[in-house]
Amino acid sequence: MFNALHSRFQRLIQTAVWGMDIHPSARIATTALIDRTWPRGVHIEAGCVIEDHAVVLTHDMTRGLHVDTRLGARSHLGARCIVMPGLTIGADCVIAPGAVVTKDMPPHSYAIGNPANVSPREA
């Protein structure tokens, strides 16, 4: 019960206070790190799943970037994966646990490795 309450409170803070664009049907693990340096740059669509300790970035302080990062509908981010700032992850994509995504992913694709190797997903 505590975890469900914590998750709801966390979502309220992310959307109402920080201004993140997160669809209500998205499931985000309470341990996932959704960048708060540029919270208005976070866009998570319907049905997206973000697993434990996954990282979604919207900034790069070394280059002074604050950019939008978009996660497509029904995409699945595995545990401890990293999505670099300014990327667009298409709908129905899967990012393997531990992958580091450094380039945009077209819809229905799969990413694995560091840096991630993006390939079309088999039906």
C-alpha cells in the first residue's frame, strides 16, 4: 500500500509541480530517475513502462543543453537503461536493461548495448 501511495504522490509532484508531460497510463518505477533539471522537457506517452533505476535525461551541463526527450506510446525501458537528452523514442519500442541510447529510435525497434545498437523488432 505504501508503494502505491508513494507512486501516486510522486506522479502528482512530477506533473503538477515540475510540469512534466506524463500520460496517466504510463507506469514509472519509483526508483527510476526522470530528469528534474529541465522537467518541462519530459514527454512520456500512454502505456509507457519505465523499470527500476532507468534514467531519462533532458539536459547536458557540459554543453549547456536543455532539450525535450520524448518516449513513445507503449514503449518499454528496461532496468538501469539510460536515454540521453534530446532523443525521441518511437511508439512500441523496447530498450534492453542496461542499454545506453544515444540516437533516436524509430517506432517498433529494439535497443541493446552500450552504446545501444538499434534494430527493427521482429513481430
